Amino acid sequence: MQGTLAAMTEPIDLYYWPTPNGWKITIALEEMGLPYRVQLIDIGKGDQFDPDFLKIAPNNRMPAIVDPDGPGGAPVSIFESAAILMYLGRKTGRFYGTEERSRIAVEEWLMWQMGGVGPMAGQAHHFLKYAPGLDPPQVLPYAQDRYRREVDRLYSVLDKRLDGRDFVAGDYSIADMAIWPWASLWQGQGQSLDGKPNLAAWLDRVAGRPAVERGRAVAAEQRSNSAPDRKAQRILFGQGR
């Protein structure tokens, strides 16, 4: 699909749905100029439970990739977005730091996203947006406040980190690619950018990159702002299929 790396003759297969975790990988592939082919995994219909997909992603979560030109020239499949980002960074030698200290910084903030921003922002989004629309509605002020406050704390950490920096780990890196998709949805997580000028500037700075725009646009027509129907709710929120 997109990408311009001439040395690759076969595209990477990307198993994808337009969510923050999916955007991480389309953005990275676009930034790195790697050709790829999108295989849509409709998580509302339960495609993530297909036996063939589970051979690639045993945790029944997208994104995942299959690179036909893996280590030693043999195909390799990879699941978990951070693992994919690190693999692509090593493969291309780009956006992953140029020496060990810079790589440590990239990995610190990549893990910070995986262990903090992703799970906490996802829970905030769930309890603020989706849970009230369940049947029966689940309006849980304790959960809403807990996750909203924790996301606010994390974004305050990020704002402080960005003081005097254009990007989170020195040069623009896979850490920015991992954090930005989640932070860009701050409104749906019940957040405000008041008092976080560094975060606000960084969000705009990253959003203005052409590769980020292209990555965010992949299959954008499949993304819905409406609440999932009852069947999709059961699939998405672990209530059976």
C-alpha cells in the first residue's frame, strides 16, 4: 500500500482496525517508508477471534504484522504494538535512537505508554463514553473519576517531560508514534489541555507531520463515533460472542 522503501519487494501485511493502537503502526510504516498491505480486523464483528488471526496474534488483539522479509530473509509474525514498533525501528534503523542512551530513553517512554497511557486512557474512554450506552446503562462515577484523574496525572507527567523538548525522547521516535494516537483523543478521555502548554504544542507538532496524517487516515471511514450495537458490545467488552 503506502511506503517507498525500494529494497522491499513484498509488502508487510498489517492486521489493523482504526484505533489508537492500530494508528501507531500505520504511522510508523508511513514514517519509515515501508510498503504495507492492510488486512482489516473488524473488532466489532469478532474478526480478532478467527483461528487464522489467532495464529498470528494469540492474545486476540490487533495490530499485528507479518513481514515476509523477516530476520534472515524468512517471514516473521509479530503481535503487540510496542514489539512491532521496536522491530520496525531495528529493521530500518530509524526513529529508535542512534546510540544506547537514546535508545534507553525511547524505550522508557514507549513502555510508559504501554503500561500507563494506553490502559488508563482506554479505561477512561470506556467508562465515560461506552459504559453509559450499555444495556442496561452503566454510569459508574467512581470508575469515571478514577481513570479520568489518572489520565490527567499521566498527561501532566508528559507535559513536564516536554518542557524545553520538541519530542518525548530527544529526536522524533517510535515513542512519539506510540503516545500521540492515545493523547490525540484527550477530549474523549475527559481531559483538558489547560495548564499543559507543552503537551498541546506537541500534539499539534506531531499531527502536522504528513506521515502521521496519512497513517491516521487509513480506513478512517470504518471508524464510528456512535456507540456499538448490542452484539458488538458483547464482543468488544468481554460479554461473550
